[in-house]
Amino acid sequence: MNKITQLFNIKYPIIQGGMIWNSGYKLASAVSNAGGLGLIGAGSMYPEVLREHIQKCKKATNKPFGVNVPMLYPNLEEIINIIVEQGVKIVFTSAGNPKTWTSFLKEKGIIVVHVVSSSTFALKAQEAGVDAVVAEGFEAGGHNGREETTTFTLIPMVKEKIKIPLIAAGGIATGRGMFAAMVLGADGVQVGSRFAASVESSAHENFKNKILETNEGETQVTLKELAPVRLIKNKFYQDVQDLYSQCPTKEELAKFLGRARAKRGMFEGDLDEGELEIGQIAGLIHTIKPTAEIIKEMITEFNLARKEADNFDF
């Protein structure tokens, strides 16, 4: 029995990333119904909106699903209380200290997973009592670790240090990528960008189509002084680079970024002035498909890769 399918009581060890502005109840329930673990992305939701999405998700699927909670969230206590009140059984935390809420959530019978970008933080998460970690490489879209460690390097390093189940993330959108991550020591995978370009993603169609047009080398991590984020190189990204040429202060960068840039880009579809967060693997995404089809293709390709590996002869 696979550790991740056992932990979450799901069919396939595929977790959908809880991406802001992409991961509403429609995507989460579709992933869960297809045999993976869907996550509602609380990072772009007011507390009341989150409550509504959890309630709709419960009606849309009878399978396990969870909520992803960035711990930098301003209404964090309210968000946690809603998750408990609504009987959510799985929480993924990120961007903060796992010690803060892990014991509280586990006392409520909730499975807790923390997202990390290094083996050091993986160990801290394990010590905090989490049930599993997501180790996310620098290829990933959106907010990123500062270490710049790639998934191919990160997974075996984390595997060497921890005893709890390990989920690989960053640059995984295919069955072959999933197989490679699991050969390196992962028990399962978390997939973001591929599900952003799904029918059920709550992202704007402009953004979904932009993902299909994005080629190798057309994303970059920037704004490290604030919070490192991987973006498509659009007009906003270029304006940020022009500002860097003037050696801006952290305050000047924050003022230029303003508020709601990610919403403007991914949810409202402003491809020029909005933040367009996507991973390097976008260069391999060529179609917008239903979630169930994406998962079916991943499993078929995973099994094919496994058979091909059995035929390697040295």
C-alpha cells in the first residue's frame, strides 16, 4: 500500500496544489472525484468565501479533500476556525512556522501536511508533528523557497533526513515526472501548473490560454526581497525588472507591486498588468483538459514509464 494513498484514503498518490485564484471547490472536487486529493486554495479567499467553497465541495464530492492555508494569511485564526467548524479532515500549511497550528489541528483529528523548500525545514516540520511534508523544488510556480534547490536535488536530500511520508512538488505535470519523483524517494506528487490549465480551474480563460503559450525560459523567479515568486515574463514582470535597474528599496518594490496583482492577472485575466504565476513545466502543457482526463493520462503514462524502466538492461 502506498503511504500517501493510505494517509489520505485516496486512489492515486496525486495531490492538486492549493493555488491562489485557481483552486476553488470545482477543481478540488473534480480532482478528488478522479481519485486524487483536491485542495481548496484558501490563500485567495475571504473567510466567508472559504466557508462557502468548503460547503459546496462537500456537496460535489463524497471523497476526501483538503484546504491549503498559507500561514501569512491576515485572518489566519478565523480561517482555521472555519476549517474545524466545517469538519475538514486534511490541511496543508505553507509559508510559515508549522509549530504554530499543527498540534491544535491534530487535536481536532485533522491530518496536517506542511510545504517546505529544504531538508532543514522538512526536519522542523517533522519535529512539529506533521503527518507528511511536501518538498517543493524551485521549478514551481507562484511563491517559492529562497534556496533555489531543484526538485531533482531536493527530493533525495529530504528523503535522507525524514521518516514521515514525502510528497514531491515543482515541475511535475506528467506521469513520467511522477515516476521520476517517486524513483527519487517521493511517496506521492503535488501538481499545480497542470491543474491550473484544466477545465475546472477557477482561473480566467485568458490566463489558461497564456499557460499554453508559455515556453521554456519564459518564467522567472523575482521579487525575492518581498516573497520570491515565479512569474510569466509579461509587461508587469518587465516593469519590475526595469525598476530593479534603479536599485529600489524594499518599500519601493512593495509600493509598485501594490495589492491584488495576482487576482488581476490570474482571476481577472489582465495579461499585461497582472501577476501570472506558473511553473517552468508550463512549456510541456499544450491543452486545457478536464481534470479527470489529466489524472487518467498521468496514471497511464506512469505505468508505461514503469514498464519501460523494467526493460532497462546494463
